[in-house]
Amino acid sequence: MLIVLEGMDGCGKSVHAKNLVKFINASNGKGSAILLREPGSTPASEAIRNVIMEHDTLPITDLLLFNASRSESVEE
């Protein structure tokens, strides 16, 4: 299962995501939930994140970079 939290910068997505992972892991006792940031969480995805954050890219470029990062995260 993949749970995605959407929202504008500074609205508390990271805080809620961390709390949700703690809750899921505590409630099932298996520790099966992991927290990933997107783009990011793998070395290649972090490099993609840096490109997106540091350069003014076209929307289609952002879309393709986000998809490449997600693919990397799923495979890792």
C-alpha cells in the first residue's frame, strides 16, 4: 500500500507522515511502514531532488523527474 500526503509547503505533511508511520508500526507490531520523501530517499532520487530544487525546469521535465524518482524508490 502506498499512502501519499499532499499539501502546500509548511502545512505539516512531514509531521503527519512521521506520526502516521509511528502509529501504523505500533498498531500492527510488525514495523512494516516506512517513510519516504518524494523525490528522495535513495541516492539517485536525492540527486533528482537537487535538480528539481536548484533549477527552473519545465513542468513536463518535473513530471518526468518525479516519475524517475518514484521508480527508483519502488525498485530500491
